[in-house]
Amino acid sequence: MHWLIRPDSVHALEDEGVKKALGRYVEVSKNKKLAKFIITKTIPIDVDLSSSDEELWKAHETIIKDFKKLEKEHDNKDIKQLKFPTKSLLDLKIELAKRILNKCRFCERKCGVNRFEKKRGFCNLDIQSRLSSEFLHMGEEACLVPSHTLFFIGCSFYCVFCQNWTISRHVEKGLPVTGSDLAKMVKKRRLMEGSRNVNLVGGSPTPNTHIILEMLRELDVNIPVVWNSNMYMTMDTMKLLNGCVDVYLADFKYGNNNCAERLSKIKNYWEVTTRNHLVAKKQAELLIRHLVLPNHIECCTKPIIEWIAKNFDNKVRVNIMAQYRPEFEAFKIPDINRRVMAEEMERAFNIARDNGLTNLD
Ligand code: SF4
């Protein structure tokens, strides 16, 4: 059992709002249902993995169509009852991820570099994943802690206020890891220390999709997978994550493209991230974070809250966060060079209330 307990986490899994938005996660965390990646590993494939990209994607599409049905059939089984084929849907996903690395398009920057040839795109990563740290995080949302958090080096965003800039900007070099290394860490934290989930973050997990899928192939314990990201994945990456991720922990930052471009050097932010939030909700469960930025209530917080209320109607859990502090290059940018004021947080919560958003963390 874990020996560090945050008092509010003890009953967090019984919270009605948590159960409404993250009911399946709660059951997997308690070992009463199976994590999606385990079910994916039980699905056999008969496609030859040396087939063309087109054939592999076609096979993937055909199989994944029935995933929800299979999920229901397997839900209450014990992992020991399951039969695992020699080649599964997860192997197909791993092969497709490798193909993507030839011309990288894990995120919507779509750099197109061949990461096998040590070429690097915006995230500055070749195929080698590196870990800054991994530990039981006690500062996440109460329903997640203790959360076994893996911090990957590198990110597809350039947020001028990044709180983890030594990780995202490669100031830290990190420890080179394989999927197998990661699986051992996750198993140990789950069985020996009682982690509630594995929480994939960074930087960003997206450029490390290939290694994360390999980790899941090696992992033989039941544990919910939390994808903690900026939600800038391509549709191909979203397809690969379908059947592997239990909870999307989505960092919804901006309510318009101008702020995203100015503060994170990102194009088409709104179109991409809203699309991915909708896809994520169809695939899995969703916990949305919004870090309130000073002077960005009307341009960012308001449209985000309105969009969430309109599209999800309290079926997702939302965390409106006040802990912004200027970091990294934010000191040079007048509108975000201070903490958020109490009146701004009050306005943010009033917008949530006026829009009927009540499933708040
Ligand atoms: S993951 Fe990295 S290399 Fe790949 S498209 Fe995104 S930024 Fe470019």
C-alpha cells in the first residue's frame, strides 16, 4: 500500500461528479474493470504487419469499430482469465506508430521528419524517449492521486509561461528509456505502492506515442492509463490511442487562435483541440483542466467554459485552476507577467455557474 495519503483523495472516488464523468476510470483503478489496453491486447489480428500503410490502417479501422462491444464483454473479467494472441491489435498500433516516425505526424505540427535518421522536428526528439522523472504525484486532482506520473522530455508546444520548461525545452537531458523500462516502473508503483493510474505527461506524451504503446505491450498489470496532454495530436495519433487511453487529462489553454499563436507558437489551436476533445470523449473519459491566465478571462476562459458546457453538459470533469505564476519567458510579456487576481477567479467561476457547469474539481 502507498504510505503517503492526501486526505481529500481518500473518498474522491466516491464523489458523485467524479463517478458521473469518470465512472469507468474509478472501476479500473479499483481493479473491478479492465484497462482498455489490456482488452486491446486480447484482440487477435490476421493482417501481415509488413503490408502497406494503407492496408494496415484499413485493418485497424475494421477492428477498432467493434472495440466498445469487446470492452463490454471483457469488462468484468479477471486479467488471469484472458487469452492473449501472438499478434494483437496493440502490435498493429505499434507498427503503425513506427511508420509514422518515418515522416513524423504524431502532432498537428506535422514536421514530416524521419526520426529514425536522428532528424528532429519542433519537439527536438528523435526516436529515443527520455524521462525527466517518475514518481507518485500527490498534487494532481484528488481522484487521481497517488498518480504515477512519467515526465517525458520534449514538447510540441512552446509556451512562454511553461512551468516545466527545463523538461519541455531539453535543458534537462533525461534518462533514455525503453518501453520495457517504463513497464517495470509502472508495475512496481502499482503493485508495491498503490498508484491509482499511470499519468503520461512531460513535456508532452504525444512525441513519445511509439514508446508508450511499447510500454503497454510489456505491461501485465491492470491500471488506468491517463493521457495528460495539450490535445494537439493528429487524427492518426488519436486513432492509435483509441483502445489504449482510459482518461484524457486535457489541458485546454486558449479560447482563440491568436492567443495560442502568440503564447505557444501554435497554429489552428481551436480547431484541432476542440476536434480532439470531442473525439476523446467518444473514445474514453475526459477530465479537462483550464489554467486561468491573467488578463485572458474574456478571450480564453469564457469561450472555453461556454464550449465545454455546450458540448459536454457536465458529463466531463472540469478543473478551473488558479495556480498560474509567471515562469520561463512570461516575465517579458506584460499581460501575463503577474499572478491571477481573486476577482478574475471569481469571474471565471461566475461564467461556469452562468453556463450551468457544475461538475468542477
Ligand atoms: S511529434 Fe515532434 S517531430 Fe513529430 S510532428 Fe510533432 S513536433 Fe514534429
